Amino acid sequence: MSENVWILGIHMTPFGKRADLDVLDLAAEAALAALKDAGVTMKDMQVMGYGNLRGGTSGQSLQKQIGQTGIPSFNVSNACATGSTAMRAVIMAIKAGEADMGIAVGVEKLYGAGLLTGNSVGSGPETWTPTGRNGAIKNLDGFIGTSGMAGLFAQIGLAYNDSDPRADFELFARISEKSHSHSTLNPNAAYQNKMSLEQIMNDPMIAYPHTRSMCSANCDGAAASVIVSETKLRTLSLEQQRRAVKISASILASDPWTEASQEFADVSTVTRNAAVAAYEQAGIGPDDLDLVELHDCFAAAELVHYDNLGLCEPGGAIDFFNSGATWRDGRMPVNVSGGLQSKGHPIAATGIANIWEVATHLRGEAGPRQIQGAKAGMAHVIGLGSSCTVHILEKSGL
Amino acid sequence: MSIPIVNYLVLEPQPHLVAQECTACKAKFFGRHNACPKCFGVTFAEFEVPTTGVLKTFTIVHHDAKGVPVPYCAAVLDCGGMTVGGNIIGVDPDPEIITRGMHVQLKTYSLGTDAEGVEAIGFGFEPV
């Protein structure tokens, strides 16, 4: 039996426009605050996991700003699951017995990045030249389907449950209405203004049925967590033990072969596999969860993941949402932070930020948006291509 | 002289798509593979994909990278049991017109001519 692992300290910076800070400033803000929250210093860290997808920085460059103790850094790149993958690396190192404490950091500067699509097409070539495994003579985005994320997830949502016609524009807009309502209670969210259904549906269309406010918000942000072995935790102060959060399950999976997966990104099978494995590892089921933060990079994604994570009956995500279950006063609150659509999505920070949200509720420290009496929660993240992390966290009983 | 947009679009005698089929497990996919992602086999045969299909899902893209003409309808199709990605063409990109379950047919069109006079041929799917 490998060692149990716990979150000793965790922090998420405010998400939004952080023009005065560079990538390392943001990473340092999160890391130093997580260390302070844990009541330890860089001297106690034996391993680092680091993710920064677009900024070109590494764990070593962060260490030069906050403490060069010579510890290894696993610099990971796993699309939107980068932060949670960095944390998974630290968890594995502790479970393997090679370290008893480590830190994971995810950071991104994304404010004003605009639409994230495939490559720019540019002007045509002088002569058509086949390149790559498909012998493509030009960038295929827009010519053979779309490689834009808003369109890709639109297709995933409209295909839900054998293309159920009730999965329509208004349903997805109502999911975003929930996100933009929840974030009004989150002072760290990039957007904190409530939006009406009408405002959401009348926003500029990006990729039908996703309008701008139904897409994840590009912003700056970072999150960091200090992970500790249970053996080490039991040597620390009672206050540290009381505030620690148990990592009951930590799963990282890739998309397995399915007939469609090479033509049409499959975020569902990988999520289903990761969720089943997480429930088994944690020894609890969906009915035991008090809140879920799932990867709502677009409104349509949230719907399919209700089902993929087993939060509802198979095929029942539309009825489940329509019942009001996933609102903060419902029986299974989902994305009470505002989610990626309204809290924001600084790519490599998101994985740890979702875990921070759940951990903060389990500690009873979520302020006005606190889910009262929360004892267990789940954090789910998807990286397109596709990878998935699922973490199940439980309140300390120490 | 003409050249297809991708090597899995075959123009003669009639335009159609060609997939790689694993000779061991019959899994199908487009483009060159080092081994079968399903069973790890390393021998492949060519599989002629039916030119008709059913629209499984779609989106209408209004904002895309610079240079991509918008709006357009990107779709995922079932062509004889194989999942195929492509645009819906020959019809307005309007969700009132394009519906899930719609039957479609492969069509080709010109993407223009390069400096040496070679015409590039693209493909899409038209409602039937």
C-alpha cells in the first residue's frame, strides 16, 4: 500500500488582467502563498512540478526567483491539463517514497490573447507542396472541419446522447447563465458580473451554439499547491493537520482508441475512464460528493461531463441540469467558482485552480460562496488531444 | 494538372476518400500510421470510404484564424460506419437548414491555382 498524500497548502492568484506582473511574478505569487499557507518554505520541498504552456518558463526559472535548493523540476506540457499534471507528478513522487513534500505550480499569461485557434492561414504558397502525414497542401482549419476549440466543443455538445435535439443553443446558454451567476460571489474570478440569458444569447457568435460569454475567459493567473505524505503530515502541527486536505484519488489518463477518436476529439471516454478509476481509488461514489469543479472550457463541455463523471444517470445530463441540481443551491453544485467560462482559464493554472476551489470549500474557507458542510469534492480537467485528470479530495479528519 | 488538399482525397476515377485499414483488426483511420492504434499491427490495406454519409454533429464557425473564410459549417459525419470530418458546403451555414441526421454526399471544389498552374482540389459534403 503506497503512502496517502495530502494537500498541505494551496493558493490561487486572482484571475484577470495582471499587466504589472510577468509570468514568473505570477508563478512566484502563487508558489510563495502556497508555501506560506502550508507553513513551510522552499527548504522543505524535495520535488517540483511546473507547468507554463505559452510563456516559455520552467521550474528552474521559478526556482531562481524563490529558492534554488537543487531540487528536481518536472516541467510538464499537457494542454489545459498542464497544472494538474504537474501536481500529479509531485503526488507520484511522494507515493513512490522518493520525497515526503513537494510543490506544484501552474501559470499562464493569457489576457488579451484573443481567439485561440489553429495556426494562421496567411497567404497561399507559391506552389502547392504536400506536407505531413496527410500530405496537406495548406492549413486545414476551416477547410476540412475546424481546429478551433469553440467549434470543436460545440460539435461535442451537439452530439450529446446520440444528438439529443434538446441539447440546443438555449440549453447551453442557460449553463453559462449559471456560471456567470456563480462567479458574482468569487472575488478571484476574471468576470464577476451577472449576465442574463438574453445577454448571453445575444453576445457575438464565436462558433454556433457558443457565443463569446459561453467560451472560457482568457486571463492571467497562477495556482500552486504543496503536497505532503501522510507520515510527514502527522509530524506537523495540529493546525496544519486540521487544514490539510486529503487527496483520496489522483488519476491522469489519455484517450484510448475509439472508432471516432482520430477524426473527432474524444473527451468523453477519457473522462469516463478517469472518473471510474477515481471513484474506485477513493472508495466513494458521486452521491458522496458535495461539490464538483469540472472543465467547462465551453458551455457544451459542461453538459457532457455531468454524464461522463457519473453525476447523473447515463444519458440524463439534460434532465439533471434542468432539475437545478448543479446550481450552488442544488443537490450537486458544479463550478461554484464560476468555472472556466467566468472565473477564467489561464491554461496551465487551471488544473491546480480547480483543485484549489474544492480544497477551499473543504476547509470551510470559501467565504460567501461556501458550500456549507462540504466534506468531499471532485476536480476535473481536460487537456485536448486528449488527457484528463480527476482528483477527489476529502476534508481532514485529523 | 490538379492536386488534392490531402493525400487521402483521391480524385480519379471519381473523387472519394481512402482510409488506412489495419489488416489484423480492421480499424480504420486517415493518414500514415506507424502501427495500428487499436491492436498495434503494422500492416495496412487501403479502404475506400463511402462517398455518402449522415451528419452526426456540426458547428457554424463565425470567428477563426485570419485568412479562413467565415462563416462555415464544420461537421462530423458517419460514412458507412467510419467517422469523417469535413465541411458542409453548397448550402447556407445556418442551423435552421443544417440538421443532425441529415444525409450528405461528398463533393469537390477548386481551391485555386498555384504559380505553376496546378489546381488544388478541396472537398466537402452537400446535403442530398
